[in-house]
Amino acid sequence: MTRRHRQTATITLAVVVAVALPACAAMPRPRPDTGYPWHTDIVATTFWVGEVFDPGAPDGSQRVSTYDSDWLGSYGGCDGIEADGECRTEPRTAEADYFPTRMTPRENPFYLDLPFDDLNDETGFATRGEVVPWAADPLYASAVDDPDISLMKNRWVVLHRDGRVCYGQIQDAGPGEYRDAAYVFGDDDRRPTNTRFNGAGLDVSPALNGCLGFADLDGDGDRVDWAFVDDGDVPPGPWTKLVTDSPAR
């Protein structure tokens, strides 16, 4: 949730064919083999586009993100309910494919963040060619040294909780830390270095909150397993109804 504005661009990735299968997210399933390490039993909190949880903090607003200086506008508005001048979250259901009920998003409502900022953090940018697993892929290799291109934005992540399997795209960095490469990319299942928000290792959107069956709409007690997944290995589901391919900016 770093909040430094800059004009950036990223690589447009192939869009997965959108087919809605809302029921499949709730069916008990094992964790898929993605070819990337799994991070297990990680505290996940919930955030949403338009949320302002601390107006006095540099990373206290979700009107902007690490990768989009006008995230609120790009998304299409508050990813929830506008009430009393605030953008609040709401329960999401399979019947609505976990989409918001009072607005029409312009980008994928299945989004999340991880604590590695590869654009605005100098260390993250300097080391991303070494630590990001897909940095050597031909699609990304030529962009590693380009300060206007993110290797993280729009990347897919698979999440598993109590037999539920859901997918989301990275659209921000956080929570609490922004250069935790050892946790984000490591293969030893280490704990996040962040100590805020009950030691959370990622934030998930309201759509992912509902899809994964979180106990709380906006708490810090739910835990998930997660792993990176390549675009071509993302199965059809409500998360592919609207795939985000916008550049960082």
C-alpha cells in the first residue's frame, strides 16, 4: 500500500477467456500444483478500492495504489458502498459472482497485494531482476531495467482456504512492508516480516474475501495459503469475467 504517485506503464498480458463458474469456488478442492512455492497459513486482511482507513498515514488510502496513482478512477469508483462520505465494504456472494452490488467495476474485483514494490522502492527495483521468478522470461526480460514497467502488476495468485480455491491479480504492494522479497519469493515458507495487522502477509479484495469464505468482512484473523500462478494455468471462474491488463501509471 505504498502511496507515491508516478506515471508508469507495464506489460499487457494475455487475457484469460472469461467464463463464470461461481459454484466451483466453494467446492472443496486440494491446492493446485502451480510450479511456484506455496506460502501457508498466512494472515490475510481485507482492503478495497476507495477505502480510507487512516487519512493521516502515507499508506492509509486505497484511492491510489503502488501501481496506479488514480486507482479509484481506473477501477470505476468505490468497490463497496458509499455511505456518509465513506467507502465501506460489503458481503459478496456466489450468486453475484462475488462482484460488487452497487457499482460496475472497470477492472477485476479479484485483486490483492503482496509486500514487494518493484517500482517505487529503490531496493525492490534494483533487485527485481534477481528475485522475481519470471524476470528472465522473454515477456519480461527486456523490461527489467525499465523504471516505467512493473513485473508485479496484474500477475496472478492462487489462494486456498478450507478447501476453497480462488484466484486474484496483484494490484498493490503491502501490507506494512514493501521489500519483503524473502517472504514473497522464497521457497522456505517463511513468515512475513510485517508486524502490523496481526502480522498480515497480504490484503485481499472483498471479492476474494467472499470467495474464500472469510469469517470477517474486515478483520485480521483469517488465514490463507497462496502461490503465484502463470496466466495460462488460471482456470475459468468469476475471477476471469473481467481481467485487468492496464499498465502501471
